[in-house]
Amino acid sequence: MRETILSNNEKSFVEKSILEGLRVDKRNLNEFRNLGLFFGQDVGSVICTLGATKVFAQVSCELSSPRTSRPNEGTIFINVEMGPMAAPHLEVGFPLSDSCIQINRILERTLRESRCVDLESLCIIAEEKVWNLRVDIAVLNHEGNVMDCSCIAAVAALAHFKRPDVTTTGDGEFIIHSPAEKDLVPIVLHHYPICVTYALFDDGKIPVADPTALEERVSEASLVLAVNSYKELCCMNLTGVSLTSPHLILRCSEMAAERSRRIVEFIKSILEEDEAQRAKGNLPKGFAESIALSNLPSNFHNEEIVEKIEQPEIVGIAESSSHGETSDDEVKIIDDNTVTSGKWIEVTSEDEDSSSDEEMPEQTNTRTSQDAPKTEKKLHSNESSEEEKTIVLK
Amino acid sequence: MAACVGNSCIPGETLQEERQESSDIRKVVLGDGLRCNIVASSEEHSLPVITKNGILRRRKPNIYYVDSYQKRYIPSKNDSVIGIVTTKTLDFFWVDINASEPAALSYLAFEGATKKNRPEINVGDLVFCKVVLAHPDLEPELVCVDSTGKKGNLGQLNDGIMFSCSINLVRKVLNEKCRLLHLLSKETPFELVAGINGRIWVNSNSLRKTILLRDTILKAEHTPYEEMSNIVNDFATELTGIP
């Protein structure tokens, strides 16, 4: 089915209202829709909702041989599917639609090329056996900003996922333990890169956060920024035709950094909750809660749009390097069990309204500087990555 | 299987309770979701068969139809619809009316239009028109004039915003029992066009008000008739301060 043509009335209405600082769904220009995260019974299965947009992500792993260029690293594969279930005009199967390929590619740049997953810890025997992670993303409903939603879903799924533990024995064999024998091992994530999308209007002067499907169609260009909670820019993508200024990109990246910090906090809090529930033996009962929440957009906030954000500057290049251990022993697969599951956690959506946006500038400075080292220590305990270069925005 | 009025029904069930209440009525009108197969040899009718899922309804004296949640529009004659012009050809505008096929709108089907004096409508414009031909094997045909050649309320829609919704919402808004539009009009002046093909167009003197109107109308989908005054009150409180 072809996509319904965009009427001139809708187009001009959206453009005019954006110029007045209004949006069709009553949000502010800088306001995001409600975010919801729901974990399934299996580890690594997540539904993420952003307003009416809904994305399902599932992480799985299998043993395979490593690439010859990187013999002591596991691999990560990302697959995005957008079919007619997401929106009737989307086609299923090959050739993949342009938007699907674009989302896939941006996610690859965000997750793989930012090296947020510690691939060396996925190595069992160098040059022979590594874990191959696969992130399957299915867009269930396309109501705009599928990019952010699938990125959050993918990151949350990776953080939630656990692989079976492996022991290497001296004689060059390895044992894969079933969950009953040994607890599952979480994937090591150095940082959580979060995509934040802005649609650009008025010759690239006005960025609009979290665009809906209608706004995406009307906008001139879209700017995707992937930032982690340490304010490191992991990926940037600008599509469309629009004049834009470095000024605007820096301002957007500052706002994106704040948004990303909050989402990472949100993901972590929900992961903890899920962990606690699973420990008690309460398994999630499916994704029923995610359905109940998807309703009409609401909440009209009259607060003024937060526009004044200090100019960010590129301060320097951070380099981090550490050494990891790799096991060179040989292995034998003993058990290849499926994963048992824990508990279901229900998440109420986080408020991303502008009332809290106003505290943004101070919070950014105090909070991140304190929190970052703490979490970093925890995350980097198993770390074994090569040098990574990242731009730090301050 | 026999379907009862007021209960849910599925395709294949038959309608059996006809003509019991009033014997003087000879005709039964079958509406949406019901079909009567005529057996050619004997001039008898088979029992009406239900063709879609929903709730079987009856309107007095003898109209039967199936009420179901629907987003896709099936053209039928005399419906008022909102269309988007998708292409212009020599004699016709081709208009998207949310149906399976684009509908044809002749250049001459406008008030005062002649071969030389063509209406100024571009691709992407909205038109409010009536369906004059709805045959399963032909493209639907639209007009923007009534039988006397006057345009009435029909024609191009300028400014404002058009939004898509379920066909049930449009029916609900247009229903006499639903006092939503009546209550809204007491609060503020606005223009509204409801196309039965699942599209509503609203316009008012300020953008913010139009946005609020759109939101209130969409909220009505999940609001029972008695509670319409609540959402209108919410609308009124949000409206204060807007010129």
C-alpha cells in the first residue's frame, strides 16, 4: 500500500505552529513523549514504547568462529525489521526500505562502532570460538522517531541480556554451563549510547525533539545524535536538505547529552527493579502492561520552552585503554541450555516534561561529574577494549 | 447459527428475527455487514447472512446493520468524504479518500466550472465532496456540487488541520446523541468538517485552539456520551488565556 499523500493543510499547519512554538500533540518543542520499558520473561527481550511508537528488541547469542582480522573478539550483529505491522505503507522483506537500512546503519554505528559492548569478553578461545551477539529489532508501531525507540530498546536489551557461563579446562576444552549449574553472565557494556533525534524546521533554525510521524514528514532534515551518559558523542547523522549551523548542532548535542543521561538512569533503575523481582522468583507475565499504556497523547505543559543552554565546547579527546585477559585454551561444549527467567517488572513511563528540564544546566554539571566515575569503575571491571577515541562535550 | 440484535456476531451467521414485531412491514433494509443472497430459480430470498465481525444493531422500524471498529473506508453513495488530491489529469482530479482505490473528481463537478473556467486546486489540497458513484467494480466518483449545481458546504478546505481517525469516531461525533460538537460550539467558535471516511478537519482563529480542538475530538473516542461534558470542561479550562 502506498503511503497517503501529505496534505498541504497538514504541512502548513505543522510549519506555522512550530514557528509559534506549538506542536500538534500539545508538547513543547523540547519535550519528549512518555517512555516505557518492559522486560519479557527471557533475558534480553524488551519492549520499548515512546508515545505510540513501539519497538521490540531481543538479544540472543551463539557460538561461532571470530573474524580473522579480530581473532580475540566476539561479534555483534544488528537486524532491524519494519514491516506493514509498523505502518501499512512499509513493505516486508527484500529489498529493505531506505528508512529501515538507515536505522540499521545508525544503530550499528551507535552500538558497534562506539565499542560500547566489550567484545573481547565474548571471546572463549582466540581464533577459534567466540560468542556472536545478535540484536533483533522489530518495529511494532511506527508513530515517528523509531530511531530513538529502537536504540533505547537495543541498549536496554543488551544490558538485560545474560549469556551462559563458560569455563575453560586446561586440556584445551571448554564447558558451557547451564543456568542451573552456574549463574548466567551479563554482557559487559562500557557505556550506554542513546540516540536522540531532532527534526529541523525553519531553514534548520528550530530543532524539534522526538518528532512524530507527521512532523518527520514535514521537517526539512533530521539530526540524530547518539550520546552516552558521560556526554561522549558516539554517532551523529544528519539527513535531509537544510541549512544548519555548528551552533545548532552543539546546542542539540548538549540537550541530547542531558536526555541521554536521564534515559540511562531510567534504564538502570528499571534493570535493578527487574533484577530484584527476578531474584524473588517473580517472572514477568508477558508484555501485557505495555499495551495498557499505549493511549492517546496527553499532558499539556505550559512551561516555557527551555532554550537557554550554555554553549557547549569541544574540550578534548578522551582516550581510555586497558588490557583484558583472553583465554587461549581449547574447549568442548557440554551443555547448551536455554535460559530460565526471572521476574516481570512493570515500568511506569518516565516524565520527560519540561518542568524538570529547567533544572538541566546545574544538574548536568554536578551530577554527571559525580556519577560518572562510580559507574565507570563498575562497568570497566571486566573491560578489555582497545583505545577508543571519543569527543567529550563539556 | 442465528445472530441476535445487540449481541456480537461473526461472518456466516444468519439474521432470523425479522418481521416478527410488526407484520405490516414488508421490507427489511440491510445495512453494512449484511448480505442477502437471492436464489434465482425460486423467487425466494435466503436468510440474510452476516459478512463481518461486530455487534448486530437494529434501527426502527426495520434497518439492520453490523457495528464494528473500522479504519478503512468502503465508499457508498451519498457519503460526505474528505479527500486529498493526489494527481491531476486532463479531465479529473484523482482524490485519495482512504478507500482501496483513488476516487475521480471531475473538473466540471464544481460550482460554476466550465471547460475554460477550471477550479484552482493543486495536488495535496483537501476537498470535501460527496460520493455519487460507489460501484464495487468501478472507481468511486465524487462531486463538489449538489443536484442544483450549488456548492453548499462542499468544496476545497483551506487552512486548518485534517487528521485521520477511526470511522467509528466520525460516526460518534456526528451522532445526535453525542453532544460534543454542540458543547464545544458553546465554548468557542470554530469550523469543523467530518468526512465519514475517517477524516476530520478543524479550523479556528488560533493555532493553539485548533490543536486543543483536535485533541478533544480524539479524546472523545474513549469517552461515553454522558461524559462528553467532562472533556469539554477540560477543553474550556485549557482554553482560558488563549485569545
